[in-house]
Amino acid sequence: MTKHNISILYVEDEENVRAMLSRFLKRFCDELYVAQNGEKGLELYKEHKPDIVISDIKMPKMNGLEMIKEIKSIDSTQLVLLLSAHSDSEYLFEAINLNVDGYVLKPIDLDVVNEKITQLIRIIENQKAVEALKESEEKFRTITQISLTGIFIYQEKFIYVNPAFCEITGYTEEELLTMSPWKVLTPQYREKIKKIATKRINGELLESTQMQVELQTKDGFIRVVKVSVATMPYKGRFAGTGNLIDITDVIETKSRLQLLSQAVEQMDEMVRITDIDGNIVYVNPATSKTTQYSEDEILGNSSRLFQSGKHSTEFYKKLWETILSGNTYKNILINKKKDGTLF
């Protein structure tokens, strides 16, 4: 007999029966609340909201059926098992009207009680599983709805897309749910991705993959996206699930930086970059050519490497105060090459 993470309220006025069945019921639950009449049972119910209520019918102060009626008015789905020495139709009919979940006659057969409680526990576990699934789905939906990353699930067509995915592609959710996932890509990627996606939904490709592809928005714009996709079980089959990030701006910025870098590298004018401590972190080829120092000799060195001794400490102090305040410094500097000549 396995103890479960549930609570039971047991209400019984007969002391001997109450003691015997209490010991038996403790084997099933983490918490057992025991009352000797319906009035006390109702108080315990309101305080603890147990998973299962087990009650005798004929009791002083408030009988079991009156107590169950009050409990059902609080929670109509409450699981209830009635115990009674009475088998006449009056009690049975009223119990049926109260939608009780089981009825055990006295003298109590523990095997019957065991069977009834096992059935109720199975109902509770199913309910908890459904609630856990709903909670999990709600968390997933909340997280994905506010995510700036495009999130999607697909089989032959998209099953789920979040708002960010819709924004990136330019399609509405309704439109995307009628489309195959490869249809949002540019023609050069469609066949390749279709083959990969088909393998996923057939369960032939289980490991996750990352790739960079181009998609075509509803308005015809080309977006470069980085996609991560994995295979997941879904309703007895497999599905692809993943996320994508729009890196179009990153790619364009990188391209512009490469172009600017090329321009700086080919300039005849000297260019060098230092950190705020004056250590050189970049020089272009023109700097090495003019100063006669190799790039390796310059990088990591202080700008003092080129000092000629023709300027005062105050001169350099003013230079650094100007540029560290965010302003542009313009002046004529006399520096020294590797061979000692000035320029």
C-alpha cells in the first residue's frame, strides 16, 4: 500500500470504528483529519480543504448528508466516500443527488474501502496531472508571448508561433498556421530546410541544430536569421521546435565595419587607437611604415614610444584632459621614429 501526497478528512461518531479505520487510512495519505460529528467535520473541511472526504451518515449534531451538502456548496467537485449501516433507498437516493463518489456499507470491508480510495486517488492524480499540464502550458505561453526571440513549433505546417515570430516574418499568426515552415524562407533555402524538417517530423533527426538562413517577409524584404531547432514528441508524433533571432542589422553593421576597416587599412594617413591609459591597441599599416616600428613592437606599448622630448608634461596633460572629457584635440605634435629622426 503506497502513501500518497494527499489529505483525507474522516468523520465518524462510533469510537471503535473511528480508531480502526483511522489507522487504515493513514497508510494512504500524508495528512489525516478526524472528526466525531458532522459539525466538527465541516469546521475541519473549511480549515484544511482535504482531497477526499470520508464520512458516516448517521451522526449527532449534523449528520453526514447534511455535512456533505454544505461541503458541496463550497466545492461541487469535492470527492466524497460515504459509510453507512443503512442501505435503504432514502439515504442512497439523497447520496446520489449529492453526487458522492462512493458508498460503503457497514460492517466495513477494508478491501472494499481500499478499492474505493484507490479509485479516488487515481482521479486526484489525473486531475493534478491535467492541472500541472495546464500550468506548464500557461507558463510556456506567457514566456513565449513576451519573448523578443521568434519561437515556433511545426509539423507539416506551423503549429505554434509567438508574436515575435510574426513580427519578424511580417505574417499574422493565422496566416502562418496555414503555412509550411520552409515557405517563409528565400527560394535558395527552401528545399534544403524542407528535407531537414521532414526528417524531424518523421523522427529521423533528433539532435538539435543551429544555422544561419535567409527568410523573406510578407512584404518581400530579405531578413538574415540565426535559427536553433530541435525535435520534440507531440501528440503521438514528432515535431520541430525552435527559435530564431533576426541578425540582419548585425550582418549589415559587420559588413559596414569591414568596409571601414579596409578603408582605414589602406589610408596613407597614420591611425592609432589607445585605451584610456594610453596603451596602443590598434595601428594601421601607415603608422608602422612612417614610424619604422612593426605592428608587434607598437601594440601594447604606451604612446610615449613616439615621444620626441620636444613637448612639456603640461602639453600632454592638456591633450589627455581634452580627449578624456569627450572633446576633440587638435594640435601639431613632434614625434620620433625608430631611427631617432623627428617627424
